[in-house]
Amino acid sequence: QTSLKSAFEPDFLIGTALGTEHIFERNEKANTVIKREFNAISPENVLKSGPIHPEMGRYNFEAADRYVAYGQKNQLYTVGHTLVWHSQLPRFVQRMNHADSLRKFMKEHIQTVAGRYAGKIDSWDVLNEALHEDGTLRNSIFLKLLGEDYIQQAFQWAAEADPHAALYYNDYGIERPEKRQGAIALIKKLKDNGVKIDGVGIQGHWGLHQQNLKDIEESILEFSKLGVKVAFTELDISVLPSPQKLNGADVNQNFSEDPHLNPYQKSLPDSVQQALSLRYEGLFRLFLKHKDKISRVTFWGVNDGQSWLNEWPIKNRTNYPLLFDRDYNPKPAYYSVLKIK
Ligand code: XIL
């Protein structure tokens, strides 16, 4: 096989998340890899409400327009991410304390953004991360001011603004049984009320030694029983330890000298490369097994250098979560994924 997209062409789409350097084609190596390997794109940040809608009634469409045009020009399946999310919200929205103003913002935002790109965005993450770990609805500004009906309204406004886009609920950790039950309830309620929802996005920010194939398989089966497609929307595998308790500054202090927090700063040992290859191989074997239920597998970034996992949950680390290294060369994990086809 010569590329990820051609290898998995009969099965599901293979996507990547684009940052501004890719959208504005400032990085030739990266843009070559994108066009060669992927047939779907997601916007890492430029379509989020904070960046695109910085002030009441003022939009900043430049980067988003370029993103959508890039997808069209290169005939890539183009994802919109995301219409309603508690994070990366404009400041003027974070300060709101009346239901009416928040509802008006949400409606206008969805109509304006989804409406502008109607017919050009193939799939929208309408709602992102609306659940707590225990499966209850996240106590976000949306839930607090609008009550749980905001969910149904968001999907209805999105369907009106762009009747042809596939509409998704997107979240992390919904493969875990407790949180999964919350996602199932959310999807079921929309379905029962006749509201359009086409798919569920499992983000897929996972760890190297996480044993979660069984949870993932059960989720694929349970979600698809509800009559929705399953997408893996933000796949990456952190090779670094994830501190359980993040005490902000405490954890960040002197981290780069702490070998526990950043053990592979200089290079990745062969043993870890191997573990990463096996981890990706296991995931893709599972995805292939259920290819009829899966619409898309998208990596959260093109290469290790771009990954948000160098900055999260701790700043300034050196992580190796993707299939291409910092020079845009395919890593052993890339070949382990290709070889299963
Ligand atoms: C991340 C981006 O990758 C970062 O650049 C940004 O600073 C924060 O957001 N879940 C999501 C994505 O739905 O939008 C997040 O993207 C990663 C977690």
C-alpha cells in the first residue's frame, strides 16, 4: 500500500486535523503528507466559537474560509468542529448570565457559521464534550442557563442551517462504560424526539498502555445499535505519563528536569516505538473488524511536532503520539497500521 487513505479507502475515511500553518499552506512537507495520506480534514481550532466569533456580532472568517476552500480544492471530506462547546468560548459569552442572551448567541452562531458553509462541510460536530465522567450532563454555561433542551435546539438549528451535513455528537472517554451510558441517553433522547443526529464521535485521546479495546468494541456495537455511525475523531496515543492530579503551577514547575514527566525529551527508545506500533495495530484491527459501523478515523494532527499533546496536560513536553515524526517521515507505527491491510 502506498498511503493510509488508499489502504483504507474501502473501509472508512482517514483524516487529520489541520492547524493554521497547513490551512495557509506554509509548510510544504506537511501539505505534501496531507494530500498524499488523508482524505478527510478537521479544523484543529479555526472553526471553534472563540476564534471565529471573538466579539458579539463580529466574526473572523478568514482562516475558516481558507480551511473550507482547502478541503474543496483538494476534494477532502471536510469536518466542522465545533458549534457548541463550553471550552474556547468567546469571552463575551463566558460572561453571560441570562438565558435569553445565551440562547440568542447560540442560535445566531449556529445559523451564521453552519449557514455560511452549508453544502461545503460534510459533517459537523454539533455538540462537543457535554458529559461528565459519570455520564451526567456537564454543568456548563449552556446547561446552567438553558437547561437540557439546549442540546436538542443545537441539533435542530444545525439541521436547518445545513440540511445536508452529517450531524455528530463528539466527546472524549465515552468508550468508558459509565460515560458511555450518558452518551447513549443523549443520543436516544434526540432520536426519540425525532431530532436529526447521524453519528457519534469518540475522540480517542488515549494512552500507550491503556487496555481499552474491549470498551471501544462494546461502544462501537452499542452506539451503532442506536442507528448512528461511529467516528474516531481525534485519535492520538500519548507516550508520556499523565499526572492524575493537575495542580496547575505545581505540576508545571521544573517539569522538563523531571524525567518522570518528560522521559523521552531527546528521542524515543525503540521499545516505546514498538509499543506504539502495537497499540496502533490493535486499534486499527478493531476498527477494520467493525468497518461497516465506522465512518471515519481522524488523527488529531499531522505529525508529532504539531500535536497538542506537547502542551497538554502539561506544557513544553516532547510527545510522540502520531504516525509521522517531527520531520514528517512515517514512523514504525505507520507501517504497522498499513501492513494489516
Ligand atoms: C485542542 C487543540 O488541539 C489545541 O490546539 C487547543 O489549544 C485546545 O484544543 N478535544 C477537542 C479538541 O475537542 O478541540 C481539542 O483541541 C482537544 C480535545
